[in-house]
Amino acid sequence: MQIIKVKNYQELSQKVAEIVKNHIQLKSNLVLGLPTGSTPILMYKLLVKMNKKGEINFSQVITFNLDEYFGLSANNIQSYHYFMDKNLFSKINIKKENIHLLDGKTKNPQTECDKYEQEINEAGGIDLQILSIGHNGHVAFNEPGSPFNSKTRLVNLDRETKINNGRYFDSAGKMPNQALTMGIATIMSAQEIILMATKNKKEIIEKTLKNMVTEQIPATILKQHPNCTLIIEQE
Ligand code: PGA
């Protein structure tokens, strides 16, 4: 795992936005894996700016989001559909048909997840996967204990995740207990991975780097990826 240290959140976001831009300049139909949460928000703002200035053209780019809450519809303001639309998709020249997100309202989660895997394969696999990390070491919603060979599936959310993400909901009680998420194997099959870490993730990043590879800290598997870069904000 390559490690790049940056001074602050602005620099972290700028660096990742530049990486995305460079990839799209090299491959206009890039297959891009995208995260949600607080970490990538500024990076998305910068991508929107670059698109407005004509520096990035998203017209051929294909995206796959990492995860979605189970039970939330696309127009629920807590859904990751809503988040992505608000922060990125509604503001750039991406084609609707090139955007892929798991359907939180699906009646048949297994079929939905299998279809997602198939769509990723049909797109030729993910070229560049942007990731963030949870305080418990989760990547996407692959909580501690997630099998390394897992594919896209329905999962139960960890207690810590419910506490951390509950702040976005009116009351933690309204937060779904389950989510649909790309699996660890799905993420690991990306050609290249960028793991973004803000300074509040110092502790889990240290654990990830120091510990042996273990399903108890899902992010540790990234150390076995042939082309993974951790970009970390240092105090
Ligand atoms: P955050 O979430 O970017 O809001 O810290 C990351 C995660 O839980 O994976």
C-alpha cells in the first residue's frame, strides 16, 4: 500500500479530485467506484468545479456507488441516492444511464445484489475505486467480520456504525439496521483503489497499518491490493 500524507482536508480532497481527473483524461469511459459520507464531500465539490470549468468531461464515465441503506427510497433525504444526486450527479454532465446505485427499496435484495455484480462485470470491472473508512475499520458497509470473499449483499449494520451514522437521522431509531453493500471481494477486484482518510480516522488507520490482515478489521485487506494508495490527512 502506497501512503501519501497531506496537510489538510483541502489538500486531501484536491489530490483525490486530481487523480479522478487524470484517470478520466486517460480513459473517457472510466468505470469509477464512489463512496458517500462526510469524507468525500469536498472532493465532489472540486469535481463539480472542474467539470464546470471544462477540465473534466463526465459524459462517458460510468459510476457504481459502494452502498445504500436497506429500506430507504431514492428520494429519502438520508439515502445515498439523494446524497450522490445532491453532491455530484445533478451538477455534472454524467448520463443518468451510466449511474449505478443499489436500490434500497428492492423487494428481493439477493437479486438486486447479483444484478449489481453483473452490471459491474458488464462494464468491464471497476477501474478506480474511491474509498473512505469507518472508525471500526469498515469499508463500504463491510463491517468487522465480513468475509474477504464477500460479494455485493445485504448486511446488518454494526453498533458503532449505527452510533456514528445515526447523527444524520432525526433519531438514531429511524436509521435502518441493514444495508446493501459491495463486498470485500468486489472492492478488491478494482484495478486501483484510493483510500481517503481524514485526521479523525488516525486511530483506525494506525490499527489497519500495524495489524496483520484480518476480517476483524476489514480495511486491512487493502494492504494486499496490488495498487492501493492511502491518502491521509496529518495534523
Ligand atoms: P465518513 O464515513 O466519511 O462520514 O467518516 C466513512 C465510513 O463510515 O465509511
